[in-house]
Amino acid sequence: MTRIYKAKPVTSRIRRSAFGDPGPWGVACSGVIFLTLAICLSGGLAAEPATPATIAARIDAEVRAYLEARPELAGADHNIETGRLDARFRKECPTALEIFLPQGYRLQGKTTIGVRCPAPETWTIYVPAQVHVYGDVVVLALPAARGAPIPGSALRVERRDLGTLAAGALQDPAAAVGMLPRRALPQGAVLRAAMLEAAPLVRRGQQVTIQAEITGLSVKSAGEALADGSQGELVRVRNLLTNKVITAIVMAPGEVRVPL
């Protein structure tokens, strides 16, 4: 509670000095003294209430700090944009804000960041943001036909905003050389793993060598592939000696191995 003391007029105690009559300044000075005394006794002036502008600035700063601290962005070439807060939002939070990434959102491209005030009045808002992460991606320098191996001369590397691309964009040209497009691709297409498949090392109807290990011994026999297969894939093979159909792993061109 602020105490207010009655002050006697100071002018009645001010004597005439060599500078002449104090005049009205004596009253003014007494007012200043009285105001200073009242402020000291009341604990100082009250803090100004937060405005929508200062509230928005605080939220924006904390959202940016949260994003900059994420390990996914450490060392990455990136840029962060945050959306404007609704000018009608006027809720303050005297405690530390809790910043979080809502479930189902990612830290690239257009996203949403949650801001929660835990106490004394609990509230949560969601701030739109866009995180630009730039990186090298593999791009077709020439059109690619379906099923035709991609040569290294048909590839180039470009700097792109990864957040605007579908997941799985290739960043190393070596991962695309010799691969087969699953469909025809135009010049300038950003290559993704899902667009490509490995070239078959065995073809349906091709005679292959079947390798098997029995009690430490390596046994080889002739077989016929019943389907196309790339390296590491399982294919059905007919053993030409026994006429039995087995499942084997494609190891190399024209070679399969029976798994143990």
C-alpha cells in the first residue's frame, strides 16, 4: 500500500537569499520533492504493460531461437521466415515460453511452430514459419527414357531449396549413374531414389551359375533365371541338373547364390 505524507509548504521556510526572492520556484521545487517522496515510498513507477507489438516481437525471437538451436539445422545453409502474429493477440506470459514442433510437421519448407504459456494462465498458439535449407541435388541435364541406363554425362548438380522438394532427392551423382528410370523423365528433373531402379544383373530365361556352400564346400551348378533380378534381390531359379526351382540371391551378372 502506498503511503502518502502531507508536506508543509516549503516556500514558508525559504528565506530570501542573495539571489533575490525565490518566487514561484519555491512552490515548484516543493512539488518536485513531494513527487519524489511519493515515488520512493510507493516502490517506483509501475512497469508499462506489454503491447501487441512487444508480445509479437518476443514470440518471434523465441521461435527463431528454437529453430536455430535445432540439431537438424546445425551447419546447414539455411534461412528462417516466420509469419506475422495476429494483431489482436494481446496475451502476455510472465513465465518462460515453451516452444515445440507439433506432431506431423518437419523442419524444412512450410511448417508450424507451437508456442505455449504454462502459467499462470495457460494458452497455446501456432506460428507459421518457413525454413529454407539449401543443398546440392542431382538434376538431369538431358531427358531420360524409361528403362535406359543413365550415363554420368546426363547428370549435373544444382543448388536448391531442399524444403521445396519431395523427400529422397539424390545429392551424389554416383548414386544415379547406371540406374534405370522407372518412367520417362524430362530434362531438369530432380532425381529421387524412388524414380530409379537398379539395372538387372540377370534376365528372365538367362542361364546363370548357381553357387551354394555345403559343409564348407562351394558347389556350382547351372540354372535358368525365371525372372529379372538386380544385385541383392531374390529371384526364382530352376536348377538345370535337378529341375527343381529354388530361390537365390543375385550376386553379379549371371551369378546367383543360394542363401543358407
